[in-house]
Amino acid sequence: GIAVKTTPLEDMQSRIEGVIARKGEIDILQLSGGEPTLHPRFFELLEWAQTHPGIRYVLVNTNGVRLARDNEFLAGMAEVAARKRIQIYLQFDGTLADGQRELRGADLRDLRERALARCGEIGLPVTLAMTVTRANLANVWATAEFGLRFPHVRGVSYQPFFTSGRRSAVEAATHVPINTADVVLSLIEH
């Protein structure tokens, strides 16, 4: 296996406790960065966060690979779902193959749909997180309609693509950025 550098669980808990001490209760604790489901103590962190009196809700950003392919992981997530106060924020770049290939280098629709279906089987709420580019902008309404087919999908989060650090200077100079208004206008037009 590949060695993955992770932050120790105790360090994460200490940081979160520091935020609670300074600001009070956390409405939503969002676990993100890389792929949080790969942390070796992921389930311990979730149990701690879900039962912590200072944390109201947990949101896990994920690409959905483990949800789609790992039965043992899914069984663990079923226990997490039963504790409530949690939602998956599933990377979902639309219903078209082009949007998938542009952003992820491959058509991942089948994997995402499998992850989504398996979340439904265990009663785990999901928000679809769509990175919006010029290539998939016309597909934002189709993504909303897709999400409406699943009772456990609570919404779609449209995130305009941000080019900083992802493209060469030449590509960035010729790229026409997407903003929230572009997304709203596309939703209205469709």
C-alpha cells in the first residue's frame, strides 16, 4: 500500500476543542482535504464528533470511491448513519461524460452512482457537490433533476471551478472563469 501522511486523531480533536473553546458550539464540522475516508482512524473521529456535545452536525467531503467499492467501509458507514447528525458531500461533476473527463481525467459516473445508491441503502443523506466549468455549465439543471430522483439527496452544491494552482499561466490567462451568477443563470435558462 501507499504510505499516507495523516494528522494524528488526538491533534485533530485538540484543534476542534480549541475552536469550540474560543467560539462555542460548532454547527457543522466539515471533514475535507485530500480524501478524509482514508484516515486510519476515520471512524473513531466520526464517532467522537457525532457524540460531542459541542458539535451539532458532521459533513464528510468524499470522492465516493470507498462508499462504492468497499463493503467493510460501507458497513462502518451504516453504523455512522444510524447515529444521525451526518451527511456525505459527494463529489459529483454532473451527468455528462465530458464534465467528468475534464475535471477527473475519467468518466466516473458509474462509480458516483454506485456510491449514491449505497448511501441510500444505509440511510445516509447526501449532498451532490458539482464543480462547474464551461464544459458542464449547461448541465447544472440536469444534475439537479438527477438528484431529485433520490430521496436521500438533500441538495446540490454548485462550486464554480477555481483555476489557481491547477493550470499553467497560459491556460489560466485564456480561461474564462465561472462565477455563481453564471450557475444561477444556467439554472434559470433550463
